[in-house]
Amino acid sequence: MSIEVKDLSFRYGKIVALDGVTMRLGEGAVGLLGPNGAGKSTLLRILLGFLVPERGEGRVLDYDIRREQAMIRRSVGYMPESDCFVAGMDAVTFTAYFGELSGMPRQEAMKRAHEVLFYVGLGESRYRLLDTYSAGMKQRLKLAQALVHDPKILFLDEPTSNLDPTGRAEVLELIRDISAHKSVQVLLSSHILDDIEALCETVVILNKGKLAAEGRMADLRAINYSLYELRIKGDVDAFRKDLESSGSRVDEMEDGLVKVYMVEAADPMDIFRAAGRTGAQLRYFVKSRTSLEDLFAGVVGVD
Amino acid sequence: MATVREKGYTHWDGKLGERRFPWWPIARTGILLAFRKKRFKFIFAGAFIPSIVFLVGLYISERLEDFKAIIQGSDRLLNIDPKYFATYLASDWLLFLIVLVLAYGAGGLIADDLKHNSLQLYFSRPLGKKDYLAGKMSVVAFFVLILTALPGLLLIVFKLVFAGSFKFFLQYPWLPLSVLGYSALLTVFFAFYVLLLSALSKNSRYVFILIFGAYIFSNVLFGILHEIFETPYMALFSVPANLQQAGAFVFGQKLPHAFPAVWSFAVLAGICGLSAVVLNRKIRSVEVIK
């Protein structure tokens, strides 16, 4: 296991940020999902060793998060969400600088900086001042500095923010290449569900500081609930209340589509029974493949 | 923008080492970045004018007969003793030039990192807060020492060379230590002073104004309060006056202000202490992920 935490808890004063989170993450790309305030950033802070957990323990690449923070930071590449650079530097100096700060010899860091800048597509502009870089170029640069010391794990915080569709697709392709073929594990924190769905085999969903769901995407889709898509003519509110009273979740989309999330043990015939009881006509009924968005909505309870 | 993946990702086959001085890349890069500013190069070169003037003074002092026509009775100014060195190192103009060099070359040391959110990049490396601050302070130390200790010691060497004997050194064997001691005091003070002000704003231009403003305003305040209260203790409000008082003490000279030098040391230490508290609060690794 590359990341393992047990009963991890942390609070900012009276606000509980993490509450008894236990999880084990293996190889490959892992998506970290959750609404604002769910505890994603706090979890990253603790894993990087910036915060000491109030309770619980954890290991990153078998290094203790309480005692071996320097070793963790040496083995982890971190790509922050916000724009960050050092004014007055060009890309190659900047990347080499952070390679050196990670413990690389100066000459090696410079050589490696050229390599990773070519890899992320900044080879031609590597001698340009960073102050003149566009938002998309800065995003790639952050990825380059995270890769320069050849980390075993990459922590990527919103890696596709500020990117146009083409740039986003290219960066996602880079991350896919790194995680799939280069034996670098990726922990991807993002609010763009499509990104997570495109890249990650495993997902961790946090909600209100607690672990809401964790596991392989395919397993989570299958295990947690079944999703049915309906079109109804009649009293939708009464139909909704009837189904919700039996433990299902019902969401009405803007286009009139009704999504019913039923717990795995529930009988799909309950939908027809509810329609019969409330006098609603079912005009369309299909069992849908759950997307990550559906999973997220089902687990966290937000659209 | 170039196509992504002009070159495939390859693993680095080296081994990451543990640096003995993790702050060294920060120090080296800070110094190099300062010299990339065109205006700074001129200011830095200009800051050596006082040392050249004092070097010429040393030369003339050994050739008084040759320069009799130029000196015309002002040869008492060229009496080379510890006061000559104290005058150089604690002079208003050298202190002003040091402040100017630091405002241009080191004002953005922390301000730029705060502005561009780069603290999170530093602290995601195996670096502690102490390493980060040591690296930044080393940049200030480099500029202060190169303008104080280096010329101060070279002036002593040139004095011996021009005189052709060790008589001066034997007469004042403690002088090199005084030069080093006062240079160290200036270094420590200015390191805390500049980093304190650099951490107070994200705009390096405001920091430039703060560094100059605090230095000059403190002296103006001293002048005003001295006129009102007519007590020498008002000099404690002035940064340059405290540095000069401490300098006179280190070189064993008559104190410029009529109060014990320990008060000036206490004020300077207080500013350093305040700086340490502010830096500890502003440079926080827990704020690195937003």
C-alpha cells in the first residue's frame, strides 16, 4: 500500500475537518472527491506532513506521517491548485531550482529540468521568463516542477483548472501516461468529475470530514445502489415522496428526466408500485449505468 | 504552445541526497536573482564608493609629503586608527547605501514568494521553516558582509601593505575582530529588519518604501523628539543612531550619544525579536495548500 491512514482525525479549533478517516490506497491513479469543506485539503496537508493529526496514524510509501515528513516530501511531487512561481526566473532555472531543493545535485537537476519541460510541452519556451507565461503554461510548469525529482507519488490539486479544452485534454493525457506507464502513483484532487472519471480507477469520496465511499470505480457503481432513469406524467412530487419514504433518492433534472437511486437490496418493482399508488404514468424507464457524477450525488447527497 | 510530450517521460536514475545545508540553493538563487536587475547592478557597484574613498585615504596617509598640496592642513582626518575604521563602517552614507542595496536587492525576498504563492512549493520539499529563512537571511548577509567585513578587512591589509610593516597590526591587534564583530552585528540586524518588512507586504515596491521609510522616519522622529525633550535618549528611536552607538562601542570609541551603549543593543535586539515573531507567524507551512 502506498498510502494508508487509520482513524485519522483533525480539527481547526472547534471545526472538525477530518473525523476518523481510514483508507488504504494502492497503485495507479486515485481520485479524491468531495464538496467544499469535505476535508480533501486537510487530508493532503496531513499526508504532506504540514499538519499533525489530532488522532490516528498514517503512512505514505511506508514513511510515518508524524515522524518522517522530510522523507515523504522527498518522495512526493506536489502540484498545487493556485498559480505559483518565482518571479524573475525562467522555466528551466525554476524547475532545476526545485529539483535541487528536493535533494538533486545541481547539474543533474538542470539536466532533468530540460527533460521534464520537454515532456510537459514547454521545451520551446523553457528560457522565457515565467512572468510572461500564460495560465495554461503555468499549469504545465507546476506539473514539471512536481515531476523533476522523479517522485513515486504525485499529489495533483485541480491540475486542469485554468486550461482551455485542448490544454485540458493534453494535461489529462500526460497524467494518464505517467500513472499508467511510468509507475508513478497519482492522487488527484479535483472537482471536475469528468477528469477523475477519465483518469482514475479508484476513487475516495470525502464528505463532512468522513469517508463517504472508497474503492474501485466499477465496484462502487455496482455495490452502492442502482440508478434508474424515468419520465413521468402526473404528480411527480407525490411520486418522489412515496419513493423517498422507502429509502430511495429521487432527483428531477431540468429536462424532466427523473433519476431514482435505489439501494442495492431494493426491488425495482417498487418504482412501478409507487407510480400506481400516486397515479403517475411511467412514460420511460431504463436502468442506467451510473456515472461518477451519479455516484457522487448518491453518496454525498448534492447535485 | 508546443505539443505536449515532445519527449517521453523517463525516470531519473540518480539518488536524492540529504543536503548538509538545505538553505544553500535558496541563498545562491536569491543572490543571482538580485543581480539580474539592471538597476541593482549600478547601485551595488556604487555602494563600494565609500570603501574606495577610504582606500585612497589610506594611501595618502602613507604619502603625506607627496600630497601636501592637496591636503592643506586636513591631515588629521587621515590619522589611521580604529576611529578611521569605525568612521567607515558606521558612517551615515555607508549605512544608507546598505539600506539602498538591500531595498533593491532583497526587498522582494519574502514579498515575492507571498505574492506568487511559492511558499507551498518550498514547503512541499524536504525543507523546514528554518531552512527557508536561513536561505533568505543568507542573501541579506551576503550583501551586508560584502559591503562591510570584506572592505573593512581589506583596508587593514592595504594599510599594512602601504606602510610596509606590521606596526599598525601590532598596535591594534583586536581591530580585525572589531571589524568582523560590527559587520556581524549589522548583518544580523539587517537580515531581521529586511525580512520583517518583506514579510509585511506582497508588493515588493511597498517593501522598498517600507525599508527606506522606516529607516529614515526613525531618524526624523529622533530629530523631532530630541528638539522637544532635549534628551539624548531620544536617539533610541533612530535605527541609524542605534547602529552608530553600537559601532562606536565595538570599536572602543567615544559614544556619539550620551547614554550607555547597552540601550542601543537592546533596541536592536528588540527589533530582531519582533521580526522573529512576525516571521514565525507569516511563514507558516499550514497555509501552503489553499
